[in-house]
Amino acid sequence: MKIFTGLVCVMFAFGSPAMAQMSVTTIGATDAVSCYENARDDFSRDTAPCDKALADNVMSRGDRKKTLVNRGIIFNREGEVGAAISDFNTALDIDGALGEAYLNRGNSYYLMRRYDEALADYQQSLETDMNKPWAAWYNIGLAYDAQKMSEKAKEAYQTALDLNPNFSQARQKLEG
């Protein structure tokens, strides 16, 4: 099955100043499609389709790992960071080279203000076949910004922009 990936700018509701981390969602089959749609929707907090898809036990391992990543994104959005990390870890148990799981687990660590762990996961995501590496570089920039390392942040935003010249969030960070 072909994997469809799309960037989702996730806005988190608990007040940290740099809340526009990039998440990369993946799509599976059946109920997993509704889960994917909820992960793409910045305002959705509904994990029910994900829960149902995972409980049905009829999907392939590939679809399962994608659905776990998508539910993890929703858990992050809900502030259920521990549940999100658990889903990303389970997805990585299925496929240890799943860049989207590393990227999104990095977002969980970022939300916990565990920036070194976030950076490690963002870097690990770049070691995979992730389709949109500029998302990882953007998040690396956010983590460096949070650590008051503005020069490293600018370098990361520039790398994101070099990889995707149309990436407006990185451009805004560099201009701001």
C-alpha cells in the first residue's frame, strides 16, 4: 500500500510560546482513514476512529504503525503526551526506521520541555526515508529557539527553507 504523507501544523493548547511544531501524518485503511483525517485536522481531539481501527485487529502491520502515529499526534494535541509517546514507541517497535514516529515523538518531548530528547528524535527522523525532512529541520529550529540558541535555530530554519523554498513557516522564523 502506498503511504500518503502530509504536513500538519499542530497547534497545542497549553500555552507554550512556540506551538507550531510540524507533524507528519500517515494514512492507512478503513477506520484508519478517519483517524488520519482527525490527525490532519488541527482542531480534532477525537481518537475514537483510531481506537476502533487499532482494536479491530484486521489491519496490516503497516497500517497499524501509521494509525499509531496518527493517534499519537492527536494525543499530543490533547496534552496526553505520555499516551502519545507510548503510541510512537509501539509504532517504532513495528518499524524502527519510521521517521514520522521519531519526528512526532520528538514533538512529545518538546512539549515536555525535554529539548535534548526532542532534538535527538528530530535528528533520528532525518536518518530515515521521511518524505518531508524540512519538517524535522523546522522543529530542530524550534527546540534550539526554546534553548535560547538562536544561531543554531536560524541554521536549522535555513536548512528547512533550503529543502523546501516554499516553506513559509521557516521563512517567517528567519524574517522575525
